[in-house]
Amino acid sequence: MKQKILITGGAGYIGSHTAVALVEAGFEPVILDNFCTSEKSAIDGLSAIIGFRPIVIEGDCNEPSVLENVFNTYEIKGIIHFAAFKAVGESTQLPLKYYHNNIGSLVLLLQTMQKFNIKNLVFSSSCTVYGEPKVLPATEDTPRQDAESPYGNTKKICEDILFDVTKSNAGNKIISLRYFNPIGAHPSSEIGELPIGVPANLVPFITQTAIGKREKLTVFGDDYDTPDGTCVRDYIHVMDLADAHVRALMYLAKQEDNFYDILNVGTGNGNTVLEVVKTFEKVAGNDLNYQIGPRRPGDVVKTWASTEKITRLLGWKPQYSLEDSLRDAWNWELKLAKR
């Protein structure tokens, strides 16, 4: 029998790709999603890749009866918790929505895990907890900064909750993965990023501009202290990120109870916004309509990850280049245009 792994938010961008990686590693994903920020078409794409229809439960992680039903029905051996709201701008307008959903769902999940004696949890955290690092690359010991948004604060608070639960001798084994900037799509183009409304992230805005959904891309500021004046980020292919979750889960299985650790997931390199634009133009074979605009308030100037720890502990290294990531993102956009 294959071990069943619950993926909350498993129909979302990172969740669906992680489901693929779990199947490839010999696990069986059980997807729980309320589809408020994801589309059911993602399940069709996922099924096409893995060759079967995965178990999918439509439900909310904030509902005790939903979680209890999942754990009563399936013998869950571990959990990867993605389910959370993540729109930074919206979180500043609706902070209570974010605190209730992102923190409340984690607390309920942990309570239900204890009730059913499920120990292993991989948590979806974020490099936003570092803010503007004073020293680069950011390591797991880099001090966390005051959050720029309620969304970012929920990640800090959730990390603190997980640390406190582990200290309480509840028996859990937990890893928080601090993602940098996930981009790209599955190389098959069956699944990828599906932003609702105007994309908040750079790469989907680039691909939507290139395909004609957006008139032009605005690069916010070109006078920063960076190689070309534009902001620097660490862009990681979503399948590399998915692989990190599977390795983290397998690593947890070897640990003693009451284990907690934090791992960065990035490439260890930073790319400027203009480098991403120019690389995309090379991959797509055409020019992108973009303009330089004023700086955007609150933007971190430059950040990228130290990946020494995750490589040392999990044997994980990124397999995809920036070109690979942008090529897969573009192929996904081209496929969406044919729907």
C-alpha cells in the first residue's frame, strides 16, 4: 500500500505540482481544496500527467468536520499544508480574513493531527519573513523582520505556532519551507500558474503581456543599487520546489518526535527583473512590450537564498535553470490560449 499524503490546497499552483512529485516518489496524494482560489481544471491536468484521477475532497480546512472526515476515511501518513490566502494587497485591506483563514486553519489542522496521532507536517512558509535582509544570501538564521503585510505576518505567526507546538512535546515532526519566488509550470504544460484577475507576480504578467492579455509590463524602478537598477529576486522552478516538499517529508520520517526545522528553498542566485525580461525574450523569440515606471512602495530591493542547509540535509539541488522556468511558463501560457 502506498502511503497517503494529505495536500491541503492541493489543487493550487504549487500544490498540484507537488502532487505530481509525490506520485513520482511512490506516494498517493489526497487533495483537500475548497477551490476558492484554484480551478477544477487543474485536477484534469494533474490526472493527465500521473495517469489516474487522484483522490480529491472539496472542503475547507477551517471546518472541523471536513478534517475529521478526511482523517476518518483515509489513513494519512503525512501532511503538506499549502492552503492559505496569499494576496499581499488584499491582506492589507482585509486583515481579519487572512488571520482567520491562514492561522485558524493551521491551528485546527494541528489539533486534528494530535487527535488522530498524525505527526509529520511540511508547512508552506515564505521568504517574506526576512523582509530586506541586511546580509545576502539570506540563511535560515537571518533575523526575521517586521512583516510588510498581514499576509507576511501570518507566515511569521504560523512559524511561531509550529515552534511552540514542537516545544510542548506534542510529538510532531515539522519542517517549514521558506519559498523564494516560484515560477514556471510542469514541462508537459498540463498544469501551471492560474492567477485570478491581474497577476501579482512578475512571470505570469510577462507571459500574459506576451500573449496579448495585457497591454504592457511595467518594471517598477530602475534606479536601485543592483546591477541594472531593477529589483533582484531568487526565481525557482515550481517542480524543483515540489521536489523539496517530497524530500522534506521523507526526511521527517527519519526524525525523532518533537522535531522542528526551517529550510530555505531557492536557487541560491538572484536575477534582476530586467534579466528575467531579457531571458524571456530569448526563450520566446520575440520582444516584450515593457516600460520603466516609478518605484513601488514596499518592494524589497534584493533578496536571494542560501541553499547550503537544504542541500546538506536533504540532498536537494535545483535542476531547472531560469531559461527552463521561463520556457515552461511560456508553453503553459500558449496552451491556455488554445483552450
